[in-house]
Amino acid sequence: MAEIRDILDLANENGFTKAIEMEVSSVLLNPEVRKMCATNKCQMYDTNWACPPGCGTLEECEAKVAKYKHGVLVQTTGELEDSFDFEGMEELKQKHDESFSNFVDQLYNLKVKMLPLGDGCCQICKKCTYPDEKCRFPEKAFSSMEAFGILVSDLCKLNNVDYYYGKNTLTYVGCVLFD
Ligand code: SF4
């Protein structure tokens, strides 16, 4: 079993602006959130093992979550010039994705059995093997929280951490559940 203190330290070393211990019981899978994936606004639906329908039904996702007892929630918050600062939003997203991907990689190298849930779908491989071959890295592939039906604002609230940090700020969120 991994020690929570070590995992929090590792998260902090990866540049997140916040890393806290979270309750696995706060991971509530909402079919309405999951349904939004099918509208395919992100154009990833049915293209990746970590996105619906490849990541399994909501019941299967629930069974995956139920295997874990501990969790760490991470955030990357940044300031934007204004609400039209799309470049700033993209830069912040890239920063969060890089931190999250490094964090997951390090946990994988430490052989931590985990379920990572990020912001956006798995981009470990340049081209996902979906649907023709099995996932190359099932132990570290990560779905988005939305793919699992998680309402991110609720998850933050249930874990007593802010999601909104004031005007012209933006926050990206991820979590890792582990044994
Ligand atoms: S690890 Fe590779 S094959 Fe597996 S879901 Fe991610 S991109 Fe697809």
C-alpha cells in the first residue's frame, strides 16, 4: 500500500497548485454528466479506450472506483488576462496535463495500483489502439472525470476544497485513487 503522505509530496513536486487527500466516497458517478460525453463536443467520443463507450458502462466504472480506498485530488489554478484569454486557458491546461501525466508516470514506476482520472482523455500513445487492439498501458491509461460521470465542482465541494478562486482565474482538476 502506498503512503498518502508520499503521494501528496509527489503531487506537490509536480507543480500542482493544490494537492489534498480526498474521500473515495465522494466520487459520485452521475449518468447526466456521462450523457454529455455522447454529445461529442470534445470529438473524442468512441475514439479512445479511456473515453465512453470504451471505458465501460457507468456500472463498470463504479466497480473500478470501488476497488480503491484512498485518493488524492490535485488542482492547477492560474490567472487569465480576462474571460477571453483563450491562449492563457490553453497554456494552463497544458501545464496541468503535463503535471498530471508526470505524476501518473511516477506512480506507475513506483508500482502503485491506481485509477487516475484527469481533465480530458488519455493521450499516452500518439495514436490510441482503440478499437482494434487492447490498450497498451491499462495500468496508467486515464479517463476524464466526466467520462466517469463525475461533476468536478461537486467533487471539490465534498472534499472541502475550492473550485472557483475568483475573477479571471481558472482551475483544472484531476484525481488519483489508489490502494
Ligand atoms: S494508453 Fe494508449 S492505448 Fe491505452 S487508452 Fe491511452 S492512448 Fe489508448
